[in-house]
Amino acid sequence: MSAQILDGKKTSAEVKEELKPRIAYLTEQGCQPGVAVVLVGDDPASQIYVRNKERTCEKLGIYSVQHRLPATTPQEELIELVNNLNQDERIHGILVQLPLPPHIQEREVLYHISPEKDVDGFHPYNLGRLMIGDPVFLPCTPWGVQELLLRYNLSPEGKNVVIVGRSNIVGKPLAMMLVQKGRGANATVSMCHTGTRNLSTYTRMADILIAACGSPRLITPDMVKEGAVVVDVGINKVGDKTVGDVDFEGVKEVASYISPVPGGVGPMTIAMLMANTVKAAERALQRKNA
Ligand code: GUN
């Protein structure tokens, strides 16, 4: 039996549809949600993400501006742009696309984004709020993974969740989200990484296995428990093909549910970015009316 597909395209369309009345109301109130996307350099994957974000904003009636800067842009110049966007009333969300060129310290730049406009949820303030169970903006990819599971009635509650990958943008925040006490979380979470010995001992215990390590097809069928739910966060270029961190063809014969690449988590990330932008605009309107 082949696994059922966790369709991120269909699910993200539902999420976006639900945002429409909120966007309409905000626009009516003179507070059309607005997001600024900053891209430094010409990383090909980043270019594609940024284009997709732009297109999605257009479709939903979210105001968006792109700042495309050369790879040689000095760090101070980028920080100055962020400071200007912090002051810009049309802009409720600021997203600086990662990775940044090696001469720029990512952290320095991210720390300058106003926490109220941090729609990526990468600022230490927002990560700290997440950690203590009182989040404002959740990082988009982890939130997209959680939302995808919940909309397929695959709640992580009481489940063994194993996350492969410990990045600051996916693995670590996702572990924090799923371990919280409360609905849609409350899982027993294990995190594996390059320092893990006998990786498959852990992955085979997973009721829900989440691959977010950036290694093409690392997760093979022998590493997956029969009937497990497998979520693939990876986006890797192999030749001219885009593949995930999971050997999809093999693992789909063992898993009960599996997310494809492309068409799985990727579209969910963009939908959650839109949701965070709408939330940021709602919070700005509340502050204005307070
Ligand atoms: N690079 C890869 N994923 C992301 C993301 O979610 N946000 C930003 N800003 N950069 C990324």
C-alpha cells in the first residue's frame, strides 16, 4: 500500500482563502497588509522563493515591495534599509531572505528587524516568546509543518516526533512548538543532527518523522517505521531535479502519509508568511486604535 499524500498545495490554498476576509477588512480600515522582502545577491533558490512570495501577495491583495541588493552590499547599508522599513507605516512585515552573503552577519541584521514586523519569527524576542509558550509570530516553515499535520487530522499530541535537523529556522523552533503543552502539540520530541549516533535507531521510533537536514534523500525506507507519518522539509537540487531529504519513492511504500517535494511544505511556508503578515497588520491597526 502506498502512503497518502500530504498535499501542501491544496492545504495552503485553504489557509490563504481563510485570510481573504481578514485582508478585506484591514484594507477597508485603511490598513492594507504590507510586506517588504529583501534579497541580497543572486542565490538562485532565494530568487525563486522571493518570486513566489511576490506572486502570492499579489493574488491576495497584500501590498509588497522588493528590495534586490547586489551581493557586495555592505552590512551597514542593509541595516540602514531595515531601519527605514521599521519606520515605514505601509510595511507591517519585513523579511530578509536567507542565506546572506558571507561578509554579512545574519544575526546582526535579523536583530535589527522590529519584533512587531518580524514575520519570519527569527528575532530572539519572538523565539523567546515561542520558547516560553506565549508566541506572537511563529517561524513560517515550522508553523506550516504543524498546520499541514493538523489539517490532515494528524495531531502530534502524545506521539513520538523525531526531527532530523537542528537549524534555527526549522528544526529548533519546530521542536519548541511541538513540545509545548497544549492542543496540536504535546508531543514527545527528539532532535537528531550530525552528531547523532545510530540515526536510524531514532528515526525508526518516530510516529511522525520530520526531515529538515538539507541532505538529499537521506531518509531511506529502512529508517522509517511501518505506518509512520513522514514530513519532508528539504529542498535540494540534484542535477536539474528538486528533491527532498526523503527518498520519496522508497519511503512512500512504508509510510502512511508523506509530503512530496515540491508541493508539500514549501507552499505551506508561503501561506504562513501571508498569515503572519496579516497578523502583523491587525496588531498595527489595534495599536493605532488603542
Ligand atoms: N531561507 C530559507 N527559508 C527561509 C525563510 O523561511 N525565511 C527567510 N527569510 N529566508 C529563508
